[in-house]
Amino acid sequence: MMHANYGALNSMGKHHKAGTQQRIHGMCPCTNCLVSVDQDRFVAVERFGKFDKIIGPGLSCLGCDLCGICIGLRSITRRVDQNECKIETKTKDNVFLVVHVAVQQSVIADRAESAFYRLADVDAQIDSYVADVVRSYVPKMTLDEAFENKDSISLAIQEQLCKHMTDYGFTIHSALVTEVRPFQEVVNSMNEINKQKRLRDAAVMAAEAEKIRIVVKAEADAEGARLQGVGIAEQRSAIVDGLKASIAGGETDAKLTNDRVCELLLITQYFETLKEIGATNRSQAVFIPHSSSNAGMDIASRIRDGMMQGAAAPPQ
């Protein structure tokens, strides 16, 4: 007797999904006249196959029974259980994805009879309602909207389940969209698009930085050239003033004509050019001789003579 009771308690103590029923036996061997019900179970009593009543937790005496022929017992859990649903669908922008929905459900105490006898497979029924809602809502959204509006999808699923499952003796505590997962090919494509966008932004920023660098360098070169021109002008002005002073010899009345000043500047620039050409042994300049003796020669003869003189010079 104790062994049979221990086996009955063990079978009733196992955890089953909401809606999953078990055939159980009473505490006495070969009879269901006494039954002990666990706190987390509903037990339906049947007499000759017909539903009689629902008994709660504790010890109950059901009357006379003979080898389980007169009285039959079914049990179902009171606990809140979770049903995982995975629904394949596509979005408005033709992206195929899988929506994961977790539904928490339990048996309503005063509708336990419906939970026992109205549905053959509770999980399959819930899956059907969830799939109907998901495939009605998600195709109206783009992929980004589906990610953003998971709460609205969850609310629509819960409303639909509460509306229909109450009649079957089940209450829906919550329906949560736990994950929206596109197919792996779509994920790879999205990652590649994001990568190329980042690379494009990086290239634009690098080009902008190069543009700024070039503009700043050009401005610096322009300012340098301007300052160099100012320096050359001041240098030549100082040279002219010095030449005037040296030629005048301290005479205040001595004056230089414009032509004379130009000649002095040309001579000074000429010697500076010769100095720069001679400062390096890799100069490619062609020196064209000029003097009063060859003033009548044409420019071609001057270039030819200069090149011949340069070719005849021994290498340094």
C-alpha cells in the first residue's frame, strides 16, 4: 500500500506542460476510492467515463471503486508554463525572418473542466493563433519596423490568445516576442551594407582631411610667396638706395636716371644668377654668351654656341 502511494505521488509530482493530462491512480491498490492531490494539480473525477467533478489539493474520498472500473482520475498542472513558438514570415521589404514568441499560460480554476476536455493539443492551438497574428502583422512592416515594434506585436498576440483561449479554460499571462531573427544570408547582406557604408564614410572623411591639408598648404605657400616677393622688393629697393649712395659719393645734388637704375639692377641680378648656377655641379642651365661683339648675332646662333661650349666643358 505504501509502495503504491509513493508511486502515485511521484507520478503526480512531475512537471508537465499546461494542458498535458495524466491518468493517475488512487492511494489504494486496485481501487481509486482514496486519492491524494498535490498542491500544484487539478484532478478530474470520472464515474464510468462521465465527468463528475474537480477536486482540489489534499486527501479526498471518492466512494466505492473496483479495480479502477467505477472511478477514473485525470490530472493537469496548475502552474504557469511557457510555450515557445517559432514562426517563419516575411516583411514588407521581402526579408524572410523567424519570430520567436514565448507564451505564458495556465489553467483557469473555475474552467478546469474545459481545460480537461475541450482541447486535444493546447500547444498546437496556441501555435496556430500566434502564427496567425504574426503573419498578419509582420508583412505590413519593414524589417526595421519589425524590430522597433516588437511590443505592439506582443500585445496583438496576447489579445488574440486571451480572446480565444479563455473559452478553453486557459488564461494567457503574457506573450513576448523574444527575438526577431532574419535568415543568415540576410544578416550577412545587412552586415556587408553596413560595412560598405562605414568604409564610404571613412573615405569621405579622409578626403575631407586631405582637402583641408591641401588648402592649408596652398594658403601657406601663397603667403610664403607673398612674403618672399615683399622681401625681394625690399631687397632691391635697398640695393638701389645703396647704389645711389655709392655712385653719388655723398653729393646731395647727384641724381641717377631710371635707365641707369635698371642697368644696375640687371647687372646685380645677372651676377646673382651666375652665383646660383655655379653653386651646384648638377645645373642644367645653358649659358648664352652676350657682348657687344655678337650683338648682331641671332638668337639661334647664341643658343648653339652656348650648347657647344657647355658640351666641350669637362665633367666635374
